Amino acid sequence: MNSDGTRYSVTLAEYTGEWNLLSWKPDSTGYFYYYHTFSGSETIPEYALFDVSDPLLPGTTFLSNGDWSKEDNICFYTASDNLLSLTFKKLYNGKTGDLIKAVNIPTFGKAMFGFNGNGDIYFANLDKTNFRRFNEATANTVVSELTIQVESAQSEIGTGTGKVTSSGISCINTSGTTLTDCDQAYSKAATVVLKATPDAGSSFTSWSGCDSENAAAKTCTVKMSSTDKTVTAIFEPTKRYTVTVTKDGNGDGTINSSQQGIEKNGINCDANDTDCSETYSENTTMTLTARAASDSKSKFIRWEGNTSCANTTAATCRIKKIAADATVTAIFGFPVMTVSNDPLGFDNATTTLTLTIANEGHGSLNTALKTGGTDKARFRIYKKGSNSQLSKLTVAEGGSQDIEVKFTPSAKSSYSATLTITSNDPDNKSVPIQLTGTK
């Protein structure tokens, strides 16, 4: 700041470099800036030469050869308008010169300095060793930086991705993104525990740069010191397999998965048969749930396919540790009853007739048989080949059952009755069979 209150400025050409610094010291007439640049190709920093006297702090002389005497007081302007003295390791109020507090900063001979927009001031030897950072907000602690590198192994099935997290670090590596939030400054005595979390379709492979590791927890412990450290986490793509669901039967329904899968969509196979497949990492255990359509007819019957769910009838299907592509079919439907030989007519020569009940739908056909009418006692129902009278009959999906009706007249006369077959066929719940006989 000049004596008239304006800031002293430097040109863009002057203020360049990998490391840069604007520092100031007050004197009897105003504030002066000392600027200092350093680029990767230079071994000695460039500098501006000032010889100032300071009524608040001891005087400073910057020498033209890039060195200074041990009596020099090297000061830096911090983000909070305070003055940091390297020589006395104290922080002063930049406007009044009052001592704020002593600070913990390293001792240097020849050094280079830099700063960033967060108020962090950097220190390092001219050969870039012994890197340090000072931040007023961290209780005057000299800190070192931990940098996380995330490497992705590639294969014919894709690229491994994941994230590394800790206090102050959330380093995320996903497809098409740039790594951010992958470094953090810590006190030199800090112990930092890093956690690796692979994305779906990836697995965590290894750490490097850790002081200790916990393979089961995928954690890396780093004990910070006075030097910066770098830790590398490697993720690789896992084997992956596709699970496809289909529907069959004379009914309808939907199928959903409890896991999202690698594409993050999961399986949501609707009435239009859309979204009926998903890719999963090897050894994933997933659950499928079938729901029959709300049409008052469709029921979930069973699962079919090349998985552990095959031939199970529970609506929830659990596929354990996927190790190959799989196709799972959910059967939705309802039984369909057909009855042959209607009506049945008996005479003296024919006292036993057979009728067939078939199930042409899906699921079991459950029937009840009952005769009615004045002459119902003259007609008796038996399962074919059995002497036990029949009142109920179950017919398996795609199967049929023969039943025998026996005519037992008591006198010469004409007889009639009705055999009623009721079932769980939603479209054919009751079928009447006319029974007649003459003796």
C-alpha cells in the first residue's frame, strides 16, 4: 500500500510463476510490497529490492544476490490482514503492529515462499524440499499435504471406478469425470484413515503409500509427518453378467428387482415387457419379485429358468451369487377347464359312462362335483378305477382326469339328474352335465 492509501501493483509479467508471493512491511511513510516469483525452470527466485525501516518491527534489507542476513525480518501479508513474521515466528496486527500470538512455523535459511487464495502460506527450500504450509485457521500448525491418486484398471469389460474418502477428502473417480477434492492439509502429527469404496461393477484392488492397511475394511492409515505424502488407490472392473426376465402363461404381471445393478436401473419389467434385463457384478445376490396383474384372473404360478429360483412357487425369487448370464421366466396365468361327454345317457346295457375334465390353462384346476335333482341318488360319481365316491378333484396344469358316473336304477323307469362341476377357472366357474337313464 502506498502512502496515499493505494496498493502498490506489479505487472502480470512480473507476477508469474509456479510459486508466487506478495508480502509487505510498514515503514514511516506507508506500506510497501515485496514480490517474489519462482518458476520450475529457475533455481533462484526473482525478487524486488527494498531497503525499508519499520517503526513497528525490526528493519529488513533484501540483498540483490537473493540471500538475506539472519537479522532480516521476512514478513508476509495474510488473508486476514495480519502480518506473519518468519524471523520472530509471531503474528502481528497489520494495521496497529500489536502482537496477536506466537506461531509454529519452520526455520529456514534460503527459502522460497508462496500463497493461495485461502490464506495458506507455503514454505520450501530452494531445491523444493521440506515443503510446509501455514494457515491461521489451523491454530498456527505447520501442516503437510496428503494427495490421493485414484487409478483405474481397464479390461475388455470396462474400467474400474470408485472413491476414496476421509476427513476433508472425497476423491471420486467415475467415468468421464475429473478427480476433485483429492488433497487435504493435515497437521504433521495427524493420523488419517482413508476408505476405498468401489462403484457397482468395480472392485477395490490395492493401496500404495499407506503406513498400514485393513484389507477387509478397504482402509488405509497414513501417519502424517513434516513432508507431503501421496496415496494411490486402484480399482478394477469386476466380471459382470446379465440377468434377463421374461413372462409366460395365459395371464400377465410385472417383475421387479431389489438391486439396481451396474446400469443403476434395476429390473422393472412392466406389462409392456420393457426394462426386463440388467447387468450385475459377479457374485451379486439379487431378489426378483413377481406381481400378478390386477385383472381379477391372473395369478403368479411359478418361476422357470437356469437359476436357483427354477420351479419355485413363491412370488419372491432369490438368485444367489450370480456367476453366469441368467434367464428367469415368471409364469402368470389361471386354469382353464374343459369337460367332455355332455350329456350322459344311460340304459340297461350301459350303466357306467366316463367323462374327462382337462386343465388347458396354468396352475392347478380345483373342482368340486355334486349331483342334484329328484333322481340324484341313482347317479354316483367315482374317480376312474376307484370304488370311493368322488366329491373333489384337482387337475394339474396341462393334465386331465377321467371320472366315472354309475347309473343305479331302483325300478323300471326313466331317471334324470344334473352333475354340476364348479372350479377355480375364472371364465368357467360352473359346468352342468345332464344325466339321464332308463331301465
